[in-house]
Amino acid sequence: MSIRPSRKQHLWIWFLWLAGFYAVWSWLVFGHDKWQDVTEHWPIAMAMAMGSYVAGSTPMGGGTVGFPILVLLFDLPASLGRDFSFAVQSIGMTSASIFILSRRLPLAWAMLKGAMLGTVIGLPAGIYWVAPYVPDLWIKIVFAVIWASFGVLHLYRIGEIASHDGMTEFDERWDFRVGFWGGLFAAATVTSVTGVGIDMVLYAMLVLLCRADLKIAIPTSVVIMAFASVYGIGFKNAFTGVQPGVYENWLAAAPVVALGAPLGVFVVNLIGRKPTLLFVAVLCVGQFVWTCHTERVALGYGGLALSILAVGACLLVFEKLRAWGAVLVGEAKAKKKAASGGGDVGEAAVESAL
């Protein structure tokens, strides 16, 4: 597994990025008389102060907060929430990624590169052939289900996830392939529909399959979401267009997330990732309950039951990943050996899986 060790930091790169961004933002706002649009959309800027911290300190992008605020609280179309997620994360997650790279934090490079290639192929395919056929109601439900399952996973597995140290060493070609197929699937389905999600998929593969340390898994998930967001909003602007209202909300939120997401990267190292993940996990479950309550009439009893079953199905996938990871690292065979006094089969388990 290619994990680059910490070297001399180059934070001047991040400060240069900030100076350039705020110069361009000021020109867009004051040079084009858009200050009124910024002040009219101050609530989303306030919400993204929290969202950007979540984006930098957890494997959930800033859209994790921005999407439900726009869609559930402000009652705007889910398609606008999706496009806003792409737009706002293209600044917040990019700023956090530049901060991460400037500080030379360790990343799972082989899997990250595979996920990037999968995104390049999968995201346009999803934007063209998946997202247009998903109604607004089901965009909300897809978002709610995936984030709820992620929250529940952390509520009962947080001790194990937070205890990982370093990362299991597999073959880099294997890591690349896993990253590619995971990125392709997530980009074509979840991310193209909701504007977020590929970061959580990559994170899940790292912590459940590779037993990666959170200090490796979370920064890697931030970088892949930055890549997907910039690529997604650029592609939509060039070929399909974005929903009306995205630009005005982006103008208000962008200067907040440019600082907030890197702040999340920094602060979480001081207070620890476990408390932050638990807090966000509760939010993820809460937004599922909120969505089901808000859409209970449209969903009906059948839709509500299907949504709950979908959360269970996602958890089953996570548990399958975890079980596969146990085989890969030889945990299951090591326990059997300890119980029976058999031969050294841990390495054989890894070799056969690869």
C-alpha cells in the first residue's frame, strides 16, 4: 500500500490558494454587483460553517449538511441540493485537500488513484444515464438511506474503526483495482444522484477492508471528494447545466467553506476523530428520521418500510466488506489457529485472497 510518510510541510501553498480564491470571489461579488445575493442567502452560509467542519474532519462531504438544509429545511428541489453539493464542495473540499497535501499527511495513494480513474468514467455516465431518471423524492431517500446506514455503522463499530493503526499492506495493483471499481460504482450511482458519497465508499473500503487508520482514511476520502466535486460541477457546467439558484447559494457559502473545511482537518487532530464521528453519526440517523417524517405521505407505509430495509441492506454490505477484510488480513484464520493450535495460515489467507 503506497502511503507517503510525512515530510516537510509547505503550508505556503495553501495560503497562496486562499489568497487567490478570495481575490476571485471578491471580483465575482463586488465587481459584478452580487453582494445582495450573498446577503440574501446568508442562512446557507451559516449552515455551511458547520458543514465545512464536517467535510474536513469526517469522511462525509460538506453536502452532508448542505443537502438536507436546502432540501429539507428550505424545501428546495433535491436536484438543486445535489448541484449545490458539487459546487460548494469544489471549494471546501479542494481547500481541505490542498491543506492536507501541503501538510504532507499520509494518504492511501494506490486506492485513491484507482478511485479517481473510476470517477472519471463513472460520474459522466451517472450524470447522463442515472441521475435524470431518479425523481426528486427518491434523490432525498437515497441520500437519507446511505447516510443513515453510515451513521448506524459508526454508532456500533466506532470502537473498532477508531482502534486501527497504520494500514494493512496489500499489493498496490490490488488496491488500485479495488479503488477503481469502488469509485466507478459510487460515482455512477450515489454521487451522480446526490452530489456526495464517493468519499464515504472509499472510506468504508479503507477502514473495513484494509483496516486503515482514521488518520489515513479520512484525508484520503476528503481528496477523492474534492476531485469528484470539481470534476462533477465542471462537467455539469459544460454539458448539462446546473439548477437555478446554485450560483447564488455558492457565492454565499464559498468564502465560509474555503476556511471551514481545512479548519476541520486541523481541529479534529486536537479533539480526536472519535467524538466528531459519533456526533456526525447521530446527525446522519437524525436526517433519515427527519426525511421519513417529512415525506411520510408521499412514501406511504410501503415506501417507509422499503427505506428502512434499504438501510439494513447497506449495513449488510458494510458487514460483508468487514468480513472480507478479516479474511484478507488473516484475522479469521489467526483466531482459528489460536483456538486449534494449527499451522501458520494467516499469510496463506492473504495470499489466496490476493
